[in-house]
Amino acid sequence: MQESPRAPVKSQQVTRCSALCPVMIGLFGISEVLKRVQQGASKLQLPPITEKVKISPLEALRIIWQNKWTLIKSAFVGTFVGALPGAGADIAAWVAYGVEKKTSRNSEDFGKGNIKGVIAPTSANNAALGGTWIPALVFGVPGDTITAIVLGAMLMYGLKPGPLIFTESPDLVNGVFSIAILANILLIPIGYLGIKAFAFVLKMKTSVVLTAVVLFSMIGSFAIRNSYFDIYVMLIFGLIGFLFERLSVPLAPMILGLILGPMVEDNLRVGLIKTGGSMGQFFTRPISLVLFILIVLVFLGGPALNLLKKGFSKHKTEE
């Protein structure tokens, strides 16, 4: 068995370009800067938010209660995705956003101020952090980079993560759970102070804020691998993100593809090695068949429901 490059290029930097952060910075940071610059010089002299909006904690709790089903659904999605080894909170947030947008009656309002577009990913993000501990403690497989570091520290002290850790080291497990609960409680006052602090940024001129965004984006992209090439990648994907926004093409599927693509490819290669290169077992084994059917339902379920709704409404108007 010999390996060969899939897309031969002369630049080795392109073949080694695997940093996801410059791509995400470009898609969401630089593209937003370009979109704001396009609005005209007059708006760049105004702060990003010109109206004073003050919401009390009780009002915030009321908004959360009104969207409680979105919160619960996204929390389940985040926990499930977080429990998948290597998935992490980023994927959970994007999946929850996609699920909520697909199942919402007002999906066209997402990205235009719909509060559910904020509640869904943040709920899934927080839930995924707890879900990552499921494979870490039960199977000894890290759910994300944080649990990987913790597992490494546990092994250094002679602790073996796995099913027996609940009986051999119950104090450690109770400590992990207690710290997780305490950390989530402390997030409330710390987050409240953070909101107060970052609110001052929104009072600056938009031109100053956008300049700072570009500056820190370039620094962050360069600092990942100390490579100027990553800055070029960030700028290119910033332009791509800006064009996608103009064409009303969602960016979330691209990000999910960039994150999950290598994982899917690696596991597909492992599966093909085990099956001797045959794809048949992917559709005949019970677990893989159920997963395949679920994927098909996710892809076709939304359009099918829309067709049924249109047919029902058309039938109702004819009557």
C-alpha cells in the first residue's frame, strides 16, 4: 500500500495547512468587518449599538422561561455530542444551532436577531462540557482537549480512568462533579461582570472596534503556528465568508465540514480496512444501518415536512 497526494500542489504550506482557527477567524471576523465597511463611512463613526438596552436579571429569566423547550432540546443535543469522543463543545454548538433552525417555525429570522439562535448554541456549548466527561471517566477516552489534559494528569498520579474509577476512587469522581457544579454557579456572577465590562466596547466608534478586530485577528492567526501563511488563509476565507453572506449561503455547514471532515475520513478509512474495502457492511450491520436511516431522515425530513405543510395549506384554501 502506497500513499499519494490527493491534490498535488507546489506549496508545502498548502498541504500542511490544517489550522482551523484562521479559517474560523476569517469566516466570522474578517467577513463581518467587510460587511460593516460596505455599509458606508457614515455608519463607521457611530458605535455598534446606538440604543440603550437594559434588561434586568428577572427579565432575562423570563426570556429563558419563554424559550425553555429550546434550552432543554439544545442541552440534550450538547450532552449527546459532547459524549462523542473528540467532538467537543464547538461541534455541539453548531449542531444545536442547525437543529433549532431546521425545526423552528421562523427559521428565516435566524441571524437577524432571533433569540433562539443565541440560546440554542450557548446551551449546547455548556451542556457539551459536562458530556465530555462521560467517555473520559467511563471509557478513559477524552471527549475534548480539556479532558485529555485532565486524563494525562490522572495517569501521572497513577489513576486509571475507566469503569473501575467509580469504585476505586469515589472521592475523585465526587470531587470532579462538585467542581463542575461550583464552576457553573460561579459563572453567573463572573459572566454578569463580564457583560458589564464588555459593554464599554460597544460604546466606541465602529471604526475603532473593526480596526481592533482586524488587528487581533491577524495576531491570533499568526500566533497559532508563527506563520504568515495563516494570515493569508484568514484573509482569503474572510473574503469567502463575505461573499457567502451576500449570496445568503450559511457558514455553519462549512465549519462543520472543516471540523468533522478529517474525523469522518479517518474513521471511514479504519472501517474500510476492517471490512476489506467493502461498503456493504455499512448498510447491513444494525447500528450503522440505523445511523444511516437517521441521517437520511435528517436530510429529507425538513423538505418533506415543508411539502406536507404546503399541500395541507393549499388543500385548506381550496375548501
